[in-house]
Amino acid sequence: MKFLLVEDNPELAEAVLSRMKIDGHVIDHAPTLDDAFAFADTGEYDLILLDIMLPDGDGRSFLKRHRAGEHDTPVIVLTARSQVSDRIGLLDLGADDYVTKPFDHAELEARCRAVLRRRAGSAQTVTELGGVVFDPVAGQLTVRGNVVALRNRELRLLELLIRAPGQIFSKQKLADRLFSYDDDVSENAIEVYIGRLRRHLGASDLKITTLRSLGYRLDHD
């Protein structure tokens, strides 16, 4: 998954970034409101973690504009405001959930998983398809009953493809989703990860099809 963190506190931001990266997620960091607008206007994210009190403005302005633009990316607000009226106001603005500071990172991770499940329209995180059982939360892939060890980016690549079988993903789109803004990555890197994933799925009924000049698609025999 690719997240955007909007947070001006450097210590808190670093803690969240480190934890999310350990979990295998790609995450961009915007320390200001202007940076948040810039990232959101140019990138595609699965989830946004949004602080309210930013040095150049109010995070609620970001939330209003985000929803006014009919963007459906889930937003979890990180707020120090604990009043019920504040939380109701955030939810009415379009936030999907909120976490009150200070928070335990395990709680934040659980809320991220819950919001992403709701977005997917399912209470389950496990996908079974073509002889494959895939649990992105546990980071586990089983092919014909055999557990396959995946590296983080292999896992996130499979997560993208298996959530949208039949959909074409360009190399650029995959690169945008698998790497952060600060990563220096070439299209060859995508070919390497696609090749590894094909080998992992070799015993299944799933295959990754290359469409020349278009990209890749996960097909099910």
C-alpha cells in the first residue's frame, strides 16, 4: 500500500514513517499543508494520514478540498483534539476515522487495516484465487498449499495486481505505487519484481501477462 503522511512534528513523523516502512508500505511525507496539496495533486495513494494543526494552515482545509474534488482516498485524521464535537466535525467533513494523539502505533495500524477493509467492501483481508491464498496483512502467500516467502515490494506488487485482476497497470503506475517520491527507481526495477512474482505464482492458475507498450495484467486461467 502507498500512504501519504501529513504531519509537521518531525519526531512523530519519523516514528510513523519507520513503522509503516517496516510493515512494507510505501509512504510519502508532507510536513506542510502546501506539500500535502502538492503530493495529493500529483500522486495516487491508498490512504492518507492527516494532522490538523500544520504550520501553514489547517488540515481540515485539505480534507474539504480533497472531498470537494470527489477523491475517495480514505483519510485518517491524527488529532490532539479529544472533544466529541471535534471528532464529529472531522467525520462530517469526510474523514474515515481519527486517532487521538498521543496514540499507540498498534492502534494506528489496526485502524488503517479497518479503513482499508471498509474501502475494499469486505471484512476479510484474505484473497483466494486460482490456487492462491494471499493475506497482505500477515504478509503471507500460499500457492497450492505451499507457503511462499515474499519480499516487501513483491508482496505489495501482488497486492496491487490481485485486488484488480484483469486491470492493466503501466510500469509508471506500478513504480508510483511501489516506491516513494524520494526513491530513485528505473522501469527495469519493475521488470525485476514482475519476473520474481511470476516465478512465485508459477504453480497457480494466475499469470501476469505483459501487454506491449501498455503494461501488465493479472489473468486467471
